[in-house]
Amino acid sequence: MSYSTLIVHLELEQSNDVRLQIAGDLAEQFDSKLIGIAACNPRPSHYASGDFARSLVAQLRATAQQQMAQTEERFRAATRKRAREIEWRSALVNPTNFVAREARAADIIITGADRDGDLTDPMRRLDPGELVILAGRPVFIVPPEVEFLKLNNVVVAWKDTREARRAVVDALPLLHRAKDVTVVEVVEGDASREAAQTRVDDVAAWLGRHAVTSVARVIHATDEMQELDILWQNACDLIVAGAYGHTRTREWVLGGMTRNLLTRSRRCSLLAH
């Protein structure tokens, strides 16, 4: 199992150096085709109408097209010697919806963390949380603090749900290349540690049948959270997790762990819904 085609989403108004580095690292490791993608649907920041509004929209779209051309140029310069084949796609549309639609062409999507949260303009900036829910492909989240891809230590954040099962399957190419893999389930309150240990042992055994050696662990949410924090934020290079969310009146409401991985984590994560 491998990633034959990668998509890397690029922003128009901020640096893409980190995610281009990671995309290049992955393309080299898997000898992949790499598709660069960007989109925005610029609109006036204040109410306008008539000829003035049309003129303003035309100016904004012209600026966006210029930014896309510059972003494409940087993408090609950064990746042409690192990927088996490269391709560029862009459009003047909602970026999240566009990338989700184009995900049909790839095995995995690479994008950045959402440090701005609710302040992001959805017509100009991609929402990685919504993308995870909509894309039907795993999403590799790259925080700005990461410099290059490391796979020394990978943590599988286990929860006995279909999303977690999907994430582990989607992550197999990366898990095969990891030096150490730990499958962790966090239990709360009076939940049975014995039952949780059985579950993570099952996951570790399944990984073993796919030639991935791993360690299965159970951590209590109250007594051992410091240990969990050390494991996630200091010892691991990648977190693999299911993404949990549901729609509520035109917006996606994400689970707490999903939101933390998208907005606060300083480690790369692979999320699948």
C-alpha cells in the first residue's frame, strides 16, 4: 500500500514553505505524483452595489488570479525535482469545497493547521476541519512549527469508532515507515482499563499482520494526562486519529480532540472521517 498521488493545498496570502517541504518529503518517500491546488472566491469586505461593486469584484478577482499564478510558480519551483510528476489546479471558488471535490484525484491531502479558527474568511481561506469531514480522503495537517517530515515515533490515538478504524487503514503507508508506533486509548472515569487494553491489543495485532510493529497502551484521563501530553507533544512526530464532527445549521461542530489537533498541536497529524 502506498500513496500514488498527493494533493497539497496552498494559501494565497501566507507562506507555504512548511507544507511544500512536507509534501516534497512525502512525494520522495512514496515516489508520488504531486498536485498543487489553490482557490479563493474574493468578495468586497463591505456592502457595495451597482457599477462600483462590479468594478471592485473584478479588481479583487484580478488580484487573486495574480496571486494564484505566483503561488503556482513557487509550487513548481519547490517540487519539480522532488515528485515523480507535478500538476497545478486552481479556481475562483470556495477553497474548502473546491479541494474537497478535487480530492477524488488523490490518496491523501496535505494542508496547514487552522491557527486563526473562526476568524478565517471561508471564501479566502480553507477550513481544514470542514475539509476532513467533506473530502472522503485522509488529511495530513502540517503545523507551522514543523520543519521536515519525521517518522521516528507515531502515535495512533485510538477510539473504538469507524473514524479511528478508517484513519489507521489510511495511515498504513506511513506506519510502515515509522520507527516506533504506539496505539493509545484514553479512558475516563470508571471505564474499564481491561476492556480498553483488549481493544488496543486487537489494533496492535491487526497492525502486526500488516507488517507494522506497535506497542499498545491505555492511559487514564485524570491520573496520567501529563504522561499523555508528553507522549503527544514531545515524543511523537505524527498523530493518527479519527476526526469526529457533525453538521449543525450550516456549520460543522467538531469534537474536542479533533479541534485541538487542527488548531493547537505542534505535531503533524493524519485525520480521517
